[in-house]
Amino acid sequence: MDEFVQQLANGVTKGSYYALIALGYTMVYGIIQLINFAHGEVFMLGAFIGLWTFNLGVTAFGWGSTSLVALVVVLLMATLLTPLIGVSLERFAYRPLRNAPRLAPLITALGASFALQQLVAVFYSRGQLAFPDLFPNTSFQIGGANIQLLWVFMVALALLLTFTLTAFIRTTRLGKAMRATAEDPDTARLMGINVDMIIALTFIIGSALAGIGGVLAGMYLGQVNFFMGFIAGLKAFTAAVLGGIGNIAGAVLGAFLLGILETFGAAYLGGEWQDVFAFGVLILVLVFRPTGLLGERVAA
Amino acid sequence: MAAPTAVAGRNRADARAEAMARLRQRVRLPLVAVPAGGLVGILGSYLYWTLSPVRVEGVPLTGRLADYGIGGVRTWSLLLALAVLVYGALVLRARSRNATQGEALARLGIGLAVLPVVWALTLVMFLDVEVGRLGPGPWVTAAGGLLAWLGARGLLAAEPAPAAEPWARRSMLVDLAVVVVAELVAFGVFLLGIEIDDPGEFLGFFIALTAIAATLSTIGVFKGLAGPFARNEGVAIALLAVLLLLFPFTQEGNTFWIQVTAQAGLFVLAALGLNIVVGSAGLLDLGYVAFFGIGAYVAALTGNALLTNVNFHLPFLLVVFIVAPVVAAIFGVLLGAPTLRLRGDYLAIVTLGFGEIVRITLNNLDPITRGPNGISSIPDPVVGGWSMGEGFTVAGFEISGNSVYFYLLLALIALTLATIYRLNDSRIGRAWVAVREDEVAAAAMGINTTIIKLLAFGAGAWFAGMAGAVNAHLLTQVSPDSYTFPFSVLILAMVVLGGLGNPPGVVLGAIILTFLPEKLREFSDIRFLVFGFALILIMRFRPEGLLPSARRRRELHATGETAAAESQQLFDVRSGT
Amino acid sequence: MDEALLDVKDIHVFYGNIEAVKGLSFHVNRSEIVCLIGANGAGKTTTLRTVSGLLRPREGAIFYEEQRIDLLPAHEVVTLGVAQSPEGRRIFPRMSVRENLDMGAFIRRDAAGQREDMDRIMELFPILKERARQAAGTLSGGEQQMLAMGRALMARPRLLLLDEPSMGLAPLVVQTIFDTIRDINEQGMTVLLVEQNAAQALSLAHRGYVIETGKIVLEDEASALLENEQVRKAYLGEE
């Protein structure tokens, strides 16, 4: 029982940052039907931006770990800077190819993913880098399991961001314009919606969420590397497909489910099979229920 | 009747047209800049490029202080500068000029400008040479290139030349001579490239070659060559075969480049297979390496390796031609059958996941695969009691073991190409094209799209398995780390660079992307970085690749104007669901 | 000519290398209903999409309120006061009826005016009020057409472009739609109507143009076109 609760907690925590990545995947897919392979790299860069911000803070302001100020600034920087990456990708790599056959943007996305990964590897580091403990290292017991406060924070933040995003898309003028663009871009233009702007906005929001996810993952895993976005991105995409691509609620549900499934899979089948488990789920979902659990829809 | 805004709009358009007309008249003026740029480039090539010797792993880079003569990288900048000068002067003197000439000159100019800059950048960034130690040479040369480029742009306002046509037949002899000379030149350039050891010089050689090839392509030489080649296909193929058979003899005493060429052959084989999947059928397979890996492990497990947990030996030829490809194809069908019904981009992610699954399984299935250690000491294949590694002797010439691999791969590639051309001309090949271009319409025509896609997927896996099996023997070992996602991307990059769907292009792409990293080993760190950017840039600027098939060029090139007119298909992607 | 609200001058529109509209000129005066009639594939919809800015003419120009608009992106054309109810209605199926109407008013910032217009449109089409919270995709064809028109009206346009409003609808519903168009026009709205249903369109419109393979072959008062021998044969199904 203790073991079960412990694994559940681990899985849910993992699911929280999968969810933050999956949201961007699902939104971009919903609006331009592109698997943005580079999205996992935006997540990775979010973690690195967090790391660099912290290092800067240490030299400039003498930050120590578990500093609330550092945590807030690091999260903020990741939120502010990752959208620049996302928007540049959209503007310079994907937008020129909107008329091209769909293989072209897909290959471009792959190239972008590679390029971003390698930029970090070549110009910064290929190694495993320790990520600072920004969050107070407190834990408590529930049902015999050891729960860290950080985990609660991660899950809460992910849920909060999801609800904010849902509310934004449901009720605001721009949010509705996003849904309209996802449903029918040409008609959206006839409504006076600047579709290019809306697509850019989608990339901005998705990237910011992935950036936050990167910082959370950095804290959770305690280390970051240039390759971390690849597998995490693949899993987040799996989560988005699991929930029904284009579906915000589905992506989050899928992410938590995948996190839990994966943790239990690793616990009972052996950790080395963890990734096989995740990708096996992806293939099974696509084969047996390609519309995902909640069905494909766009936005809330 | 029109309001002010409208008048302004009209006037602006008129003014622009007038300016264009004036520019056309004064076209001579900027054009003088082209040969002038060439002269500056020649001057730059004779100036110092570095102020003291630069050594990379003990090998001095050319362009030393004491070296006033021409050598190393400067040979190639000089060659480009001469080309700019001569061609620029010819165009300047020509009675009628056209925009195509301007474009061609611009390409030469860009090449001349880029060559020294890339050379300098690589020295500074990767070989830790301080900027201060660079001489004035590269900068002067680059300035010359820039000048030529700017001058050439003056011509772009002119009318373009009529589209190039394949050269018509003059006489049998001329045709044959063209074919022979073209192939000899290509072979010579290849040998020259292999000869150049110095990485700095190789960069210069490669950029000059690219610029000159781009220029020849612009003025229609390659299109023209298609004429004689089409009329003398048999001779062309026979001569190519002879040249390739002779290749090992040009590498006396040094088998390294023969081995690299054999490696290139493996990649050609793998890329040709992937090309069926991606190029012909339009399915993006990102887990292609899995099939390559499966083929390699099949060969390793049945190939009498020293350190293996499986004691089961099969004859090499049986493995290469039947067992490895069949096993790989079975996996391909197992994966493809349920997933090929899905829309195309899901397939990309499923195959990516599958590639990871295979890698992890190889890593974890210790009892059979020996886990992360892999299987090593795989002996050279033995055919009828003769081990390929021993080589053989013909008429006094010794053929090394590596050369045997090279010949083996030549044979496999020839066989594969023949198969692919037969396939492409068959009902299946046409069905692939139909499915790629419009799956719904293809289905409406009565094509069973799932089976057709499955055939492509299986055929791709087949050739990957074959290549993998040879690879296991060539490298004498297999391990899960060799078959990772970047490998899949590398092969995809070969296909995309060469020309999606066009076998000769794919062969070219595979050769370039095998040799380039070998030649630029000093920069192997940035290899994948370059691949990433290359994929983006190719898709953006030349999606049809270096050697496109005619059909593909039409499909992929949305010119500015049609793109605007087709903006209603802005989201054409969604119709593919 | 001076009161021409929309003036289309010799436009040529291409899909790839195929010329769909080959030098088309027409104009729409203020407070007029003008209809373009023609067979399937004649280029009617292409013309309308070009006016809206979804397509760009390769040659020629389009003036609206004496301002050149053919170089503007579609979303800016809307802000000038040109709204379109597109072919096939193209409502946003997963958004509610009310949200669809909201999207029509996307370019407007006057909340009060929008509410007023929303009420007016729901009065015009009472069924939309009943179904305000329903997903638009669940509406019947006729209701969707009303929604599409209402959505276009929400932009408070000065020129309303209607593409095949009668397509696929029952005769009774078509009558309602056409009555509404007349009502809207009588309140001062200028309407450019594209129709295959030539008889009804011509009896509603003031003037008409006949398009064949991308060119205007006839133009006249609508009543005159109704009497025209050729039109009767080709488009009104009379022998």
C-alpha cells in the first residue's frame, strides 16, 4: 500500500511536467496540424534558461539555493524567454512552409529539434548538469509514502496553469479567436482575425508553458542535459495523443495517466523498460483509439 | 474618380517600373563590378591568410607567412576568383545579357565571399586560432566576392534566359565525348576530394565546388547533360561501372578511403531503402534505424562472432540476401500493418517510438543481445571457404579485404537500383506516387492504400536489413548505441539533401554526407548541428534536394505567386486527415 | 459611377498555373443588391474570395470606397466594412451559436453596440436566439445559413458578400433567406450576392452579371436579365 501511494505520487508529479509540455504540442497541432518536434527542445531550453538565470543570480546577487526570490525569477525568465524561441521557430521555420506538402514542415520541425539540441551541446555542455534545489526541501508523509512539498507545488502549478489556459481559451476574445482559427482558419480571416498573429500567440503560450515545465523538471530530476527534451517531448506528445490531440483537458489527463502508468510500469517491470512502456502505450492508443480518450477536439 | 490613396498606390507602382527600366539601361555599370570583384579576389588569394603556421594535430594548415605562393585553401579561392573574373568579363562583353547570367554570377560571387569567411570562422571557432593571427587575405577575398555579388545583382532586373533544355544531338561522337568527359571530370573531382587531407583546404575545395556546381546548374549545363546521357545510357552506366571498379586501384597502399567509400555504400543502400518509404510513398519513417539495427543483429548473431550468446551459424550470402532483410521486413510489416491506417504525421511519431523500443530492447535483452556491450569480433564473411577479409589477387594486383566490401556493396547497390527502378515503373510504383500525392483520390481509384503503404514500408525495411547485415561485418561489431535516433535523422538528411524520390539524388546525398564528416573530422562536434540546420534550410530553399526528380520539383515548389494564389489552401495540411 | 461602393477592375486570379478568373470587371453601387450568376466553376466564388482578400489577383485592382483593397490581407479588408458569408456557410461547428456571432464582431470593440446588434440579429432570426447556447454544428442547414449571415452582419458591414446562401436548402427556407436579404437591403445594406439559383437571385437583385469561365458575358438590370433569351435558356432551365 505504501509502495502504491509512493508510486502514484511519483507518477502524478512526472505527469505535471509532461502536461505542461503536452499542452503546447496539442495547441500547436490543433491549430496548424503540425507535430512540432522542436517543442521538446523548448522545454529543455526552459530548464537551461532556468539554470543560467540561477547561475547569473548566484554571481550577481549571491543567491543560495532554496531561495524563493530565485525560484520566482527563474520561473519568470523561463516564461519570458522560451516564447522567443517558439515564435522564432514559427516565424522562420514553419510559416514559410504553410503552403508546402505536409512532409516539409515535419522534416523542418525535426531539423529544428536537432539544431536546438546541438546548439546547447556544442556551445554549452554535453554533460549532465546539476540543477539547483530552488524549492524548500521539505517532505511529509501521506499513507506511509514520503511526499515532497516540491511535488505538490509542481502538480498545483500545472493544474493552475491548465485552468487559466482553459479559461483564457473559453472566455476571452483572443481565446475564442484561437478556437475559431483552429476550426477554420480561412473563415477566421473573414471574421477579421489575423491568423498569423493567432498562430504566433499559440506558439508563445505553448512555449511559455514548456519553459515552466523545463524548470519544474530540472528541480524534480535534480539535473538537466541537452538531450532531456527529446524523450520528454516524445512522451508529452504520447500524452497529447492519449488524451485526444487538440484537446486541452485531454492532454493534461493523458499526461497524468502516462506519468502514473510509466511509474508503475517501471516499478513492476523494471526501470530499464520504462520508455518501452511509454512508447508501447503510444502505439497501442494510436492503433486502437487514435482519437484518444476524450476524442480529438480543438481547445477546451 | 479614384481617391488619393489609390493614386498613390498606382504612382508608386509606376515609379518602380520606371526605376527598373532605368536600371536595365544602366546595367553595364554594376556589371563592371563583377570582374573587378574577381580581380580583388585574386589579389586576396595571393595575400597572407594566416600570419603564422597553424597546426591541427601536427598537420600544418597551409597559408603560412613564408608561403607567398599559392597553396592550400588559397588554390580554391583563386580558382573561384578566376571563374568570377573570366565569366564576369564574358558576360560584360556579351551582346545580350539576361537575368540568368546575373544569377549564375551571383552564385560564384557568394561562393567567393563565403569561402574565406567560413574558413576563417572555423579556424577561430574550432581550431582556437586567434583572429589576430589571420592575415588580410581572407578579408580581401571576401570583399571581392561581395563586390562581384552586388554587381551581379544589377543584372537580376533583366529578363531571365529561356529555360534550359537538354542538349540536342549533334553527332554520335560529340554525344559520347560529352558523356565520357563528364564522367571523367566527376570521377576526377571525387579523387581530388579524397586526396585533400588538410581540413582547411578541403573546406575551400568543397565551397568552391558547390559554388561552381550551383553556377553550372543555373546556366543549364546539368539540364543540358541530361540529353547526351539519356541517349547513351548504356555507355554511361558501363563507364561508371568501370571507373568504380578501378577506384580501389587509385588508392595504392591506403585502404582508409576505400573503407569510407564502402561505408558510404552502406549508407547509399540504407538511404535508397528509406527513399522508397519517404520519397516514393511519402511516409515519414523516423525509426528507420531500427530495421538497420535488426539486420545488423541478425548478421551478428548468425555470423560466428567470438563473443555471442547464440551459437547458430548461417551462411553469409543467405543472411544478407534473405534472412536479415526478411526479418527486418517482418518487423516492418508488424509495425506498419496496424499503424499505416493512421494519418501521416502520427506515423512519424509511432516509428520514432518504435525505433526507441528496438534500441532499448537490444539494450535490455541481455541473454541474446549481450546488452549494452553488444556483440563484437564478428569475423569477415566466409563464402565457399574464402574469407572476404583476405582479399584476392587478380593479374598481379592485390585486392584488399576492404576493397572486397566495396565491391560487394557496389553489387548490392546495383541490384537495389535495378529493383527500385523496376518497382517504380510497376503498378506498385505508380500506386505509391498516387498515395503520396492524394491518398483519398488513390483510394477512390480502387488502390488499397494500406497494402500499398505497407509494401513501401516493408521494402524500406528490407533494404535497411540488408545494409545492416553488411554493416555488422564491416565494423566487426554491433551495439545498441550505434542504432539511435540521430542515425535515422542522418539517413533522412541524405535522402532529403539528395532529392526526395530520386534514386541518383539519394545516392549523391548519401555520398556527400558520408564523406563530408570524414573529411572534416576536426569539426565532428558540430556534425549534427549542421545536419539540423541543413534540414531546415533545404526544406525552406530547395525542398526538392540537389538532384530532384521532375515530378517532385513540381510538387514541392510553391513559387511566390502561386503560393499567394493558393493561399486558400493555407491549411492544406488538414485535408490530409 | 460616382456612388460605386465596390469597383472591381479587370482582375485575373490564378490557382497555381490555372487561371480561374480571366479579366473580370464589375461594380456595386451603394444600397444596391447586385448578383453574380453563373454555372459551377465559372469563377463566382473565386471572385468573392478575391474581393475578401483571401485570394490575390495577379493582375487588376479592386477598389472599395475608392480605396485600393486587393493588396490588403483578408483580416484588414473586414475592418473596412466588407463582411462575407462564405460558400458552404463555414460556421464554426464546435463553438456555440452566440460565440459564432461574437466572432463576427471580432473587429469591433464597442460592447454596447455589439449587444444591440446581437439582439437585432436574434430578432431577425428568432431560431438563433432559441439555440444561442447550442454548438453551431448541431444546427440544420437553414439555421446554419442564418447564423452565417447573422455572423457577417455582426461586423456591421457596409458591404455584405453572400456566397450561395440558398445552397442545399429547402425551397421554403430559401424563401425566408431571400426575404431577409431584401429586408436588410431595404434598411440600407449594400449586397453582393453570388448564386446558382438564378431565377430567385435575379428577382431579388437590382442588377446582375453573368459569369462564364472566368469572364463576364452579360450585364444588365436584373429584370432585363430575367427576360434575356440566353439567360433563360442557360440558367433558368427554359427551352
